Amino acid sequence: MPVPVLKEIIRQHAQQAAFLWMIYDRALLFPEENEEMDDLRIARVVEQLEAHLDGLRVAGAEGLAMAEEGYAEYPEAGELFVVRMLQPGSEGLKVVELDLEKVREFLAEQIVESL
């Protein structure tokens, strides 16, 4: 039996996941910009990011569709990251296990190609 999907909640998961990815990535790239973003705070950001991605994954095709809609509306790295994390075969990926250089390279290439 399919799980009921609340579109506004799914939209919020997609938006928050994109936002948190940007916070996480920026904190790692430029630690001097926000010295309060220590390891504990970064871990909390990752925990929240994973929770939003899980919410989208539970929604299945609806979650992916909402993420794609968000990227179409706002074609930025955070939104693309979320779409990529919801692709088939990405279910087991964890943010802290990603090769961030490869992720950043992929996101930059895709953003440039879409322009």
C-alpha cells in the first residue's frame, strides 16, 4: 500500500536539503568564514541533511519529482545535489562518505551545461 505523500512537506524536505548541502559544503570549503561551525555543528548539519534526504527517499518518485521541480525552478548546486542523491542506486549513499571533490566537480559541470 503506497504511503500518502504531503506535497508541501516533501517540498520543504527538498528545499531544506538543498540549503543544508550549501551550508555543509561552504563550511568545509571556507572554515575561516564561520569559526563557530565546529565539528559538532557540522555533524548536526549533516544529520539534518540526511534526515531531509531520507524524507524525500521515503516519498519515492514523488520525492524525486519534487526535487527535480525545485532544480528546474532554481538551478543551483544545492538543488542539483538533492536530485543526484535521489537517483536510483544512490539510496545507500551517505553525505560524509562522499568524495567532495568529485561531487563539487560534477555539480559545477552540470550547472555550466544547463546554462
